[in-house]
Amino acid sequence: MRSSFSSWDNLRVETAALSELFRKLPSVDDVMREPVVSSLAVSYGHDSVVDAARVVLARLRQKIASGLLREDAVELALSGLADAVEDQLRHVLGYSLRPVINATGVILHTNLGRAPLGDAAMEHIRETASSYSNLEFDLAAGVRGKRDVHVDRLFRRLLTEELKSEELKSEEVTSEKMKSAGVRSQKPASVSTIVVNNNAAAVLLALNTVAEGGEVIVSRGELVEIGGSFRIPDVMAKSGAILREVGTTNRTRTADYEHAITERTRLLLRVHRSNFEITGFTERASTAELVTLARKRAVPLMEDLGSGALFDLRSIGINGEPGVLDSLRSGVDIATYSGDKLLGGPQAGLISGGSELIARMRSNSLFRALRADKLIYAALEATLLAYVRRDYDAIPTLRMMRLTKDAIGERAETLAARIAAPKLKVEIVDGESILGGGAAPSSVLPTRVLALTCEGLSADELAACLRGSDPAIIARVEEGRVLLDLRTVFPEQDAAVAAALGRTVA
């Protein structure tokens, strides 16, 4: 009995203590009368501030009831009540989509928005979005125009003129060889380009236009799936084309394509393998071989490049990644690629090829459903103009790719010297950056990285703290250390990284 009474007495004491803590909490009206809180109504609106105050008070009640807050902690929480209300307002009414610092060294990080846009692209977006524009208006004729003219003119300059200059050098020799072999000339009349909202849409539109109801021949080794469950066979089924697989996963020869061609064949399709490679006992028909076969059998050849570079990656030591010019130069009829990967522009799907085929795609009703808006055209136009001027450093993606290991190392040394945190151990070690975005999966760029360890925090905990900073810093964790690769950190963000590390350790 004595034990029973003792437990009952303890329960009454605990209940009384909880009641006393609950009485310390102010009412919503009391919170709203606080000058700092009432001033928040100017920015966020009275009703929103009231809702935030209710949420904060409810959270405190829940913590008191669960025993997480004792008397001293309640007093501390009440002293920061106005800050808690403001934090709640920012959480609810602030932007969910916000900038982060990419310290992973992955240049085209799909989860972090892929290619960042350059200053000229951002300015062109601003001036175009904040006013009316001639998006589909011919200023000279005073009639309705076409939106794709704004970038097609630049693509023609970057692609058609380059191809023509090369072809003029060998036109006579090529014509004689093709004629004697019974193959039609590879020389395109001209190259046109249209824009849709992403590369999956580009593939869909091209297949539907050229091959609806007919067969498309693809190697089994190229039936890829990339991020977001984008599968070539599924897109082909949606397009109305019929998949005809040839070869095996690791070996597909030109003869496999040729034996599969029938009167129902509408297209030969070559697909970039994106995020993986097949090595070992392998064989793959070359683009040149497929071009010859396509000409011989009068079947168009399409290449889904995926990333699609307009910049020669060989100049930075990346080999084996075909660019748009490489594809068209070899005689491919249609090339599809992304705008926000190696090109360094906004999200878009681009289709470049012979003018006749592109005109057919432009007149397809799907083109309107998949078309890009004025902001995409503005960003793309500014990006392409940088290519025309050969101002590659104006495109952030290309600038990052062109950074040398030594230059990155010097920045890392400077940043390490700015970090004043005794509990933080900072080393500068060799590392590797990658292109990302499904481009050149086995290729890397040499770099120097900051390797961090913190007393009292695991590597995962330190990385989580950096993600919780403002702005959030996204890093890599390898072998028990947090790695920061400054290749993908803008120089003006170095101070924010140093400050965040100092706050985290403190």
C-alpha cells in the first residue's frame, strides 16, 4: 500500500509541475502583441502570423507533455518565441525551390538542376519575361512569326556553316566515291534545329514523325533506361513506332541492322548509352558504317546523343563522347540532345538535322504540345550567342570543365586558410570531378578537394549540418571524410562556405 500511495503522490507532483509549465505559455493574443511579432504582419500578413504563432505554441505544448522541455528549457524557448514564429513563417511561406552550393564536383548534377545559366542568359530572361516580346511576331512584315527562328538562325551558323566549309574541301572526291558505290550523297542541303521541352520529348517527336506505324531498328545494347525511368522502348511505344531489336547486349554488327531491314523499316536508331558502358567482349557498329547502310537502303539514321556537346571535349582531355557536329558531320540525318547538359543552357530538347525532316517535325501536332516557352528561348539564344563569339567562359558549365587542377588547388589553399575552427581538420588532397548528366560516364577531370573531419561529428553528421546551412552546401562523403570540390563552387561562394563551416563547428 505504501508503494502504491508513493506512486500516486509522484504522479500528482508531476502533473502539477506540467500544469505549471503549461501556464507559463502565453496565449496567441499575447504573442501577437509582442512588437517583433506584430511587425511580421507587414511582410507576411496578419492571418499567416497568427497561424505561425499557433503552430509554435502547439509545438511547445507537445514537447512539455512528452517531457522534452523542463522548466529551464521552457524559459529559454519563450525567450526566443518571436524568432521561432519568424522561422515558422519562412518555412511555410518561403520558397521551397532555392539556390544551393554544389561542392560535389559533379558539373551536370541532375538533382541540383544540371547546368547553371550564365549572366547574359539570366539578363535576357529578365528583360524578356518582364515585358512583351516578339516571340511569335515578325517585326519586319508585321505578321505572325515562328518562335524557333530566334535560335534556329544561331544553330544554322554553328552547324550548317561548319559542315559546308568542311564539305567544300572534299566535295568532288566524296561525290565520285558515293556515285560509284551506288550511294546517295551525304551532303545535307542545310541543317535546321527545333526546340521542345526536353530530350525525351525530342526523341518522342522525332520517332512519331518519321516512324509512326513502322519499325525502328535498335541494338539490344542501346535499349537504355536513364534517370526518372526514361526507357527507350517505352518512349518508342508512346510514339507509335514499333521496336525491332537486333544483335545482343554486348555485340551488334552492321550486318544485324541490314538483315533486319524490311519494307516496314522507317528508321535506324543509334542511342547514347548515357550512364553506363559495356566493356570486355564487345562489338558495336560504328556511326560511319550505319551511315553507309542508311544511304544504301534509303532509310534515315537518327542518333540520340543525350548530352550533345557543341564544344570540343577533346580539348579538355575527354575522348569518346560524340558531339553534335561529330554526329552531323558523319552523315546522321537526325540528332537529338539536351539543352541543359553539355551545351550549358536551359532545360530543352533539341532536334538538329536535314531541313526537310525537321520541317515535318515542326508541322506535327505534337510539336505544339511539347514546345518550349519564351524563357527557354531567351536563355538558349544568349547561350548560343556565347558559342558564336567563342566566349566559352561566359557559359558556367564550360568554364568549370576548363578549370585546371592547379587553379582549383590554389583556391582550395586560400579557402582552407580562411577557416578558423580548431575542431575542424582540413586537408587538401587530389580528387576527381565528373561531368555528370549521363555524359562520358568513365571520364574524369583531375582536381584538388578539401577533405574535412570534425571532432565530435561523423562525416555524415557534418555533411547534414552543411546541408542545413543557408545557403545549403551539398558535399560528398567518402572514407569517413567530407569532400568539397571547388570546381563546381562559384568563386563568389567561397566566403559562404568558410562561414558555414565556422558556424557548424561552433
